[in-house]
Amino acid sequence: MITVRISFKKMNEASYISLLDMQRVMQRVLKRSGLPVWHTLGFNPHIYMTFACPLSLGQESRCECVDVKTEAENPDFAQWQTALNAIVPAGIEVYRVEPVKMKADAIAYACYRIRYPADAAEKLAQYNALDSLPVEKKSKRGVKMVEMKEYVPTLELETEGESVSFAVCLPASQDLNLNPSLLTAALEAKFGIPAANASILRTEFLTADKRKFE
């Protein structure tokens, strides 16, 4: 049996598909495709699938992936990609299908491009002068204070037309997972830059030694 990684983009209107709905979408898409994916056994068989590092609602991504299994001996992955792209919802594009090279728990960081209207540039630049920016991270375990400057020391601003953006790479492991919305919320609280004006795009995953996750 082969574990197969389906890598896809999740853009525009698809960014508002929740993880639970995304699981349902992929179940339906894989069933409709007729591809030889493996189903679990028992009274309620369903397609085995595992998503890596779920994306928050409203955020876009160029590097989402879901792992499935197949008992096919020599699967034609180019045909898989074509079959899936023919029926996925708008905003989703499968760009690679291949055997798994790294396990999902190899992900240590998620990188993002965060974009604001250009008039936010002056306030965003003030971030670099801060010595500290503690934020509250809430989870099922309770509330934990995190020093954002430890993970994002500076913002390297890039102006593009009517927008300004910067890149960040944040922890995304099982031990610590920081959502970029923590940063945008902190920027709103500190400088009055509305978090609602930020668009967040996930660009890639990295391993603990900063290699690209594949």
C-alpha cells in the first residue's frame, strides 16, 4: 500500500471552507473521481485521509496537502491530478500528487505572506522599534503568554502598488503552533491597524532544520 500526498492551493472563496467541510469536500471529490483510494474497514467504511496543519478560516494557502492511501501498484499520478482538478470546487487547485516523502509531523514552521493596504506601512514600521510584544495564546490547555518578538524580530516591509506586505515563519509543530492571526491582532491592539484589513497567505512549510517540507 502506498501513502499518497495530494498538494493543493486553497484560494479566494475556498479560504472560507472550514476544516470539517474540507474533509467532506475531499471525501466527495475522491469518491466522484473514481480513483483507487483505500477505505477504512468496519461498519462505516470511509476514505482514509490526513490533513497537515489545518488552515484557519479566511486564510489562503499555496501549500495545503492531504494524505490518502492506495493499493494500486503503479498509480498514474498525473492522471490523479487531472481527475481531481476536473471536479474540485472553485478556489482549489491540485498542483502535485506523489508518494509521501516526509511525514506530516516533520513540519516545524509555517511561512506566511501578510498583506495590508499601503497606508498601514508607517504604523507597521513601528513594530521594529519594539523591545517586546507579548500576546495571549488560547488553547484547550488554557492561556499562555507568548513573546511575539522572539519569533518575528522585525517586519521587512515590501510595498507593491496599493498594498504593503511582509513575510513571517511561525512555529507550527505539535509542541507550539502560532497562528498568524495572533500577530495581526497584536498589531491592531498596539498600533490600531485593523486585523480585518490583513490578508494572510500561507506560502510553505519548513522542517526543524529549515528545509522545505515535501
